[in-house]
Amino acid sequence: MKQMDYRYRLADPELGSSELGFLSKCIGEGMISSQGRFVQQFEEEFSAACGAQYGVSVANGTCALHLALETLGVGPGDEVIVPSLTFIATANAVTYTGATPVFADVEPGTLCISPDTIRPRVSPKAKAIIPVHLLGQPCDMPAICGFAKQHRLQVIEDAAEAHGAEVHGQRVGSFGAINCFSFYGNKIITTGEGGMCTTNDAALADRMRLLRGHGMDPNRRYWHSVIGFNYRMTNLQAAVGVAQLPYLNAWIEKRRWVFSRYCELLGSLGNLLYFLEEPQGTRSARWMSTLMLKDPHGRDNLLDYLSEQGIESRPLFWPVHQMPPYKESSKGALAVSEDLSRRGVMLPSHTKLSDEDIKTICNVITAAFAKTESLRRSQAHS
Ligand SMILES: *Cc1c(COP(=O)(O)O)cnc(C)c1O
């Protein structure tokens, strides 16, 4: 895709003097690799912010998912249930282990998997479930964990898009056996690239630390008891994370406000579009404000029009089970994912947006629909 200078970008991370200050500490101290004080500090502070006991930082969110699966012993012959409507990494991490991702459909109101959509996909080979809190909306974790317990399945949250989201006041990252976050540049908290696994189980945390660092025995240097990985986060990444973390709650507030302004300002187009609900008892982090078109046919025109007007947007994720690597193995249609995937448009959703900015973007969206409507009318008359 060609690089464009958008007037309104989809994502625009807040980076300032504390990031710079901590980064120069790393450089001044010569601690730019994965040893250094910021790594442990970020692990402690981020896991605490999730209400989890342990944090194991990694190089990115995909590493986090792979490390979680390996640590729980997922491997060849196993199946792991994942939503089809997600970023590809959720499924790929399962494939890396030699296990098979089995795709579940999502609930139309939340784009999350649920016991009802998971149930038809459970086979005797199923070993784990990865609920994805898509776009910042948390899944119904008490229900999913209850279901998992009944069926003896492990739960790994993919909370890459949902830092700080809550279900009944409990934060995501604290529900599953191991839970995974990404700190990619467009996520709610960023470290450039980066990721974290959180857990409340000390043994799992130890196992993750072992596997993350080449399987090196913590008590015997350069003695490798297992085949591990190099999935470590650098002190530089962690320094940025430590600088970002104090803003987590304020940034969630801001993203929720951005979402609510889109809803209000586009409310009069209720016959053409809608926004996803936030079920009672849940608190979305509203990572990406996403409008859903009632008629998906005009979506590409809308994306193009926004781009022409200097507004960056993007289509909702394509269903993973329809993509070439997974097409053969997937078990047939997932009607809701396939349908909703074609309706979603992600809008600029970062914390630097002002009310004026959102008004401008909504005016452009309104104009796009007016243009389509007048085109349709003139075609009907000719
Ligand atoms: C971003 C993301 C990931 C992967 O994170 P990376 O840090 O880019 O590897 C995984 N799952 C979901 C749902 C994501 O949005």
C-alpha cells in the first residue's frame, strides 16, 4: 500500500519527554539489550495494572501468543479454538506449535466468541480456547472460563487490542491461565514492537521466562535444559512502556470519548450505519472506533472517499478461515464473521483527536453517504 500523508491518521501514538528521558537513561547506562531495570519494572507495573500477579515481557504480541501456547504444552495433534474474525497472528501462533486452529464464529453484537459459538467447534482434540477481545470489547470471560472448565480446556486471552478493558470490574489479562498483550505502535499502550504474557500462576511464569530466554537454566548459566526461544523484550522497549503506562486510564477514557462522539455525530445516519454495543457489565477499551454499514456494498467506496479527503481508515479484519493458509483446513462457513467482516470500517481512533477533528471526519462521512445517495437517485432516473 502506498504511504500517504493523511490529515487524520488511524493511529497516532503519544510519545513525549518521559519516553525520551527513559530512553536516554538506557543509552547513558549502556543498557539497550534485554537486561536493565526497565524490563522488570514494566513487567511488574503492567501486570499490576491488569490485576494479574506476574508479567513476562516479550518481543511482540505474536511471540506472547506462541509462548503462552508452548508453555501450556499445546502441540501437534491438539486443536485450539480461535475466532475467525481476528488479526491473523492469533491463528498463526497456534500453527507455529504444530497444533491446528479451529475457527469459531462470533456474536453479532460484540464480535467476540461465546460458549454458544465455541460449543459446535469442540472436539476431543481441543486443548485450549483463545478468546480475542476484538477492537477493545472484552468477551464474556466468566461464561467462557466456566465453559472451558467444564470441557477441560485451557483459556488464553488475546488482549492485544484491549489493555485495561473490564468485565464486571475485573480487567482483561487476569482471566485466563495465560493472557497476551501487544504493544505494537497502534495499540493502546505502545513500546514500538513489544508484548507481554500475564498470569496468576508462578510456575507458568517461571516456565515462560525459561522458554523466552533460550531455555537457559536460571541457576546454571549457559546450561539449556529445554529448547527455548529468543523472545525477550529490550530495555529500550520497556523504557517506553514504563513511560506510557501512567496514562493508560486516561487514554482509555479518551478512546471511549472518541467512540461516543462518533456515535452522537453520526446518530442521524441510523438507517445506514450502526456502532457495536457494549453489553452490560463490560467496559470496552474502544481501541478502534468502528462503524458498521447496514449495506456492505458501498464499503470500498467509503474507504476510498475517506482516503481522498485525507482521512485514514481501514476495513475490519477479513475472516481468517477464508485466507489461503487456512482455507483448506477450515470447517465451513462462519456466517456472522463473514457477514460482519464486510460491513466494518475502522475510523481514526487515537488520543490526539479533538472534538473539531471528529466533527470534520463525521461531516466527510455524511457527505460520502449524500454523494452515494444522489448518485443512486440520478441512476434511477436515467
Ligand atoms: C496486534 C495483534 C496481535 C499481534 O501483535 P504483534 O505485536 O503485532 O505481534 C495479536 N492479536 C491481535 C488481536 C492483535 O490485534
